[in-house]
Amino acid sequence: MPPSQWQVRFDARGQETTECHFSIHLPINQINLRAMAFTIAALAVVAIVALWFTFRYYPEKRAAERFLDALVAGDAAKALYTLEAGPSYSMKDFLADWGPDGY
């Protein structure tokens, strides 16, 4: 340790005390930057995965919500249109499945 960091003082009784005052400053070097980059990348991956799990079924949930809202409102034509069924699935078949006398 360099001598400039040591201080000699005298206490109230006149006795000599030696104290060392210094602080440790870690330089930002390549290893610290690499660790910080890996940490940020890992947090970004975790955030992306969490967002994906949150919103992965959003389009399907939204379509099901529109379909069921139309059924509850009694609008069978809108519900059939929302269902995007093929041409072989007629309104008669839809009402047999989803109408008041359906399953």
C-alpha cells in the first residue's frame, strides 16, 4: 500500500494511532462487460419467453370470444360467419349443433 493512504493521528491521551483510509474501485474491464452482456441477453430471453407464453393463444381466444358473444346475443348468422366454416357446413347444420335444440 502506498504511504499516502496511511494516516498517523494522536488520540485524546496523546497516543499515536495509525489508520488506513482507502477504497477499492474495480475497473470496468472486458470480463465485467461480458458478464453484463450475458446477463442482459438472458433477461431479454426470459422476457421474450414470458411474453410469448402470455400471448400465444391470443388470436384463438379472441375468435372464440367473438363466436360465443354472437351465440349469446342470438345472432346465429354472425356466429356462423365468425366460425369460418366450409361451404358444406350449412346454417341448418349449425343450428342443429349450436342452436336452442342442439347439443
